[in-house]
Amino acid sequence: MFHVTRNDAISGTALTAAFEVQLRAVLPPSWRLTRRRPGPRASADVDAVFELTGPDRTRARLLVEVKRSVEPRNVGAVLTQVETFRRRRPARSIQELAVVAAPFLSPLARERLGQAGAGWFDATGNLRVQLDRPSLFIDRTGAARSPFTEPGDRRLQSLRGSAAARVVRALLDDSGRRGVRTLATEAAVGAASSSRVLDLLARDDLVERDNRSAVVSVRKRSLARRWAQDYGLTTTNDVVPALVPRGVDHLLKRLAGSRQPYALTGSAAARTYLPPEITAVAPLTLPVLYVPDAVDVLDALELRRADSGANVMLVEPFDEVVYRGATSTGGLHFVAPSQAVVDLLTGPGRSAEEAGQLLEILGRKDEEWTR
């Protein structure tokens, strides 16, 4: 795609041309792509119009709107411009698809576009075009993080780090209206850190704020997935794979009587939050424990380091926030549901499926976890 090593601007003309080139490259030979003029009266509403003709001679139009940047919260406004064009030039018996093009479109922005039934293209290679008639589905993946930066933009761009994690966990664990300073106190961070994180979350359309900038609601499911883009169970923390010679059940019995500080996360934690009538989607084969010192736990529980064949993971956390809201059940200690979710979203094996199951359960108790 584009080879940009500095803060070079990508023009709308270059983006439109790149979209055409990429689309032609993936279309079957029997398809035809023709660029049309939007027309002088509608030129302010869309930047380019392409007509696709399938092998059965059915046609569809791609209405391309180019933007310098698209934040998730602005997707609706961008698509409004395309809708204005449609109203001025209504199509008869031909499908029209809005396609938003930008230097970079974040996963959340693409998710919002998909929910609105739109397509997308960015300079890193993210491309999606879906039509019913003629039948066509193109879905290509580019970068998950932007390689471009705006000169002078000092806003927070990532949820990496302890301060961001603490604010995110505070938002996931509780509900209700909270101002910047109140949230900072709950999260045990400075007010400036709280403000910067909230600004990022507002741009990503993950929190709703009132006219005093206080948080009034949180899209918790989306927030957990957004955090998982910058946080990883095995990449953010220090992990020591180990072997329990006598098996997982023996380990859990030892933990129930242990004085070692720990908190189970991942699959083991998810199970404790599932209703009795719900069966976990996968068997517990790899318990994951947050521990302050893996060496101490190896000795205390008679575990062995294992580069291969490990059946337990000891994790030294990047921050004490992982223990926030931990609970005890049946003599065992577990991380809070929100921490279990993000660990599962970034964990090994079938963890993502287990995360989906836990998210569904959390959504039954808290409507904010459904969004």
C-alpha cells in the first residue's frame, strides 16, 4: 500500500486512486469497474462514484467519501453526507454502497461502519465491499494500529500502561455518573491521566458524557475489546509456563489450602461467573494465575518450569490493577469478571470463545455490557 515513514499527508485524490487500484486487483476478470462523475450539484456530498457491473450485467454503485481522519464517534456524520447525495440522486433498482476511505480506519471505526451497512478502505490495506446484487464480498485486513501521526497531536492514542488500565477497569467494574476527579480517585490515578483516557474513550465512542464532561454511560463490551487491542495477557505481563505433575485438579486443591497470594484468571475465573445451568465452552486445561513472584509459587506449590507441555501459567502482573475486585469462592481466589474477559480476549486456545460466553452472561446483569 502506501509507504509512509514520516507524518506525510495522504491526499484524497491518492486515496481514491489507491481504492480503485486495489479493487480492480481483487475483482474477478468477468467484473467491470467504471468511475462515474458525481455531478456538480452533488460534488460536496461524495468524492467519487464507481459503478460495478457483475458477470450477469447487474450493476451497483459505490459512493466513496474520503476523510483525512475518521473517529468512531463521527461515523454517523460522515455517512450523512452520502445519504444527502442519495436523496439528490435517487437510484432505481440498483444497489448503492457507501464506502468511507481514510489514511487509517481503526477497528472500532470499521465496526461502526459495518453496523451501518457501509464499506471501507484505508491506506494500510483494510478493505471491505459487500453487495447483494450483484453478489460480491471482499474483506481484506490491513493494520490494526495507525502508522500515521498528526504533527502537534499530543492526545492519548493508546490504552497501554497502568494509568489507562486503572481507568478502564474502574469504568468496567462500576456504573453511574462520574466526573473526571471522581473517576481518578476510584482508579487511583491523577486527574490529568483520568482526563486524557476519557478523551480517548470519548473519541472512540466508548463513553457518553454530559455537558460537564462527566461519564453517564459506558459501552462496556466495546471498551473491553478496545482495551484488548493494547493489552495482552501474555504480552503485557511476565509469563512463566509451568508443569503440575499431578494435574490441574491437584493444583486447585493445593491452591484452596495455600497461603500464597494469587488470583485465578482466564478459563478458571470465567467458570465461577457462569450460572450453574451453563456449561463452559471448553474444558479447563490450562489454569492461569496472577502471582506477585512466580519463583516463590513454583517452590511453594512444587511446580516445574516447562518450555513445552505446560499445564499452568504463572503471570506476574504489570500492575496491581489485575487484583481489583477479586473475589473468593470455594476457597479459591478469582479476578473480577472484567479482568477475566480481557484476559480471555487476549489468551491462548479457545479463550476468545470463552470470553464471548462470559460477555453474554455479564450482559444479562448489566445492559452496558451488551454494547
